[in-house]
Amino acid sequence: MGTQYHISLVLSKAHSTDSDELKKKIDNLLQKINQQMSTYIPDSEISHFNQYKQLSWFSVSDDIAHVVSNAQSISKITSGAFDITIAPLVDLWGFGTKTQLSLPLDTQITLALKEVGYQLLEVKISPPALRKLNKNLHIDLSAIAKGFAVDKISALLNQEGYKNYLVEIGGEIHLEGKNQSDKPWLVGIESPNLLKPTVNKSLQLSNISLATSGDYRNYFVKDGIRFSHTINPSTGKPITHKLASITVLHESTMMADAYATALMVLGENKGKDFAKTHNLKVNMIIRNNDSGFSVWKNFDETKLVH
């Protein structure tokens, strides 16, 4: 997945663990998910589908079908702000598997947009399969797969009998129970200012997931203009609004992961409306005209611990 993972376990006095054996199980699980969903592995399941040039159904694993089905649901509810078929545009701007040394031409963007659109992809759960309605369609699960992996590891830890833990992959987090001090887990939301790294806000949480999307880590500057890695599927171009960071809280890390990307595309105003309409708990960090930041959230953090 091109990132690191971190797991903290709190053991009871009666609970012993073989950390090496547990780490092996977790690594095997992550390797399996990577082999399913990584576009950087030529023989991964998703790579085979992307290379498939037919319009007939393509058999996939249950996991792929599950993730794609949920991705498609979020695409519909966000009117395409979240779109796993955006891979050609991501590559075109140099943020994917291909390197782009200069800005793409408008004609290139127009051509890429013809091969992008969640409506061009179909999925069925039983038997699990995907189908392209455009033979050149490519999918990229990088905005949802890390959250899915966090949920899978959490399920494994539950199965192994652990009650208190923190699982984090690339910033996507699930928190269960309490920390070693028998208190809710303390999570910091980073300020979008890499020149002066600070914690913008701290939250005490348990039994919940959160995911953050921002425009401040992966970008490039050309002729004085900043181009974010977050691409708007409707325009084919990087986002340009003032929303610098969005954190979404949800019972599912996979859903939090995808919603964070979707709201990052929607921006401050549409993102607020969406969060209110769909009862989605979010924390926004917004750029001000004076180069500072303001924060907007729609939840009472004291009620998140249960």
C-alpha cells in the first residue's frame, strides 16, 4: 500500500500473546489485500482486471466485490465526487503509477474523462464479479483499500480475543476499547502546515473509526500554482477550493476512508451540506485568506466515547 502500519494492543493480566505469531498473521493478511488491490503489483487481482479488455463479467474475490460495491454506493450518493475509475486522470497528473513531468493538455484531460465514470462499471456480489462498459476502464482502490484493511485487521484482533486496541494504516484508524491508562484513546488531527508540524486538534475516542484526507502532503507546484493530488472526477483537474483537511468519523474505517476523499473533492460548502444531510461526523480545517486556518466540526466529542 506504499505506507506503514501501526498497532497498539492493551493486554489484560489474564491475556498472554505471542507477538511474533500475531504479527505474522497480520502481515499475511496485509499481503493478501495488497495482492488483491494494489495497482503497483503487475499480477495483482485489480491489475488483471485493469488489463482485461473485454466487456464480459470478470470474476473477482469476495473482498474486491465487497470493496467495489461499497465504493459504487458512495459514488452514487456523492454524485460522483468519489470515483474509483479515476485512475487515468490520476496517472495523467503524475500521482499514480505513471510519472507526468509537465502539466497535461486540456485535450488530454478531455480524452481521459471519456474513460472515467463510475457509471461505466458494474459489480455483483454473488458470484463476485466486475464488468466494464468501456474496455479501457481502469479502477484504483487507493482511497478505500487502506480503510478496508484496517477493518480486516480489527476483525482479526476481535477473533483473537483482543478488546482494547488501536489499528492505523497510512493515517486511517480504528479504535477499540481503552488505552493502557484505562482511558479513551487520544488521537491528534494534524495541522495542514508541514513547515510547522503541530496537532490542530486532539480527540478522545473509543469504538470508532476515523480517516483524514488533505491537500497538503502530495502535490506539486508549477509556475507558482499548487496542484493537489486530489482530482475532481467531474473536471478532470485537481481541486482548487480552500478545504485543506477533512476528518470523517464512522463505524467503518472503509467508509470513513472513502467519505474523506469524497468530501475533500466536494469542498467546504458542499461538504458541510453533505455531512449535515447524511448525519456524517466531520472535522474540517479550512484555509483562510490570511494564510491561517479555521476549524468547523458538527459533533460533540464528549458524546463519542461509549
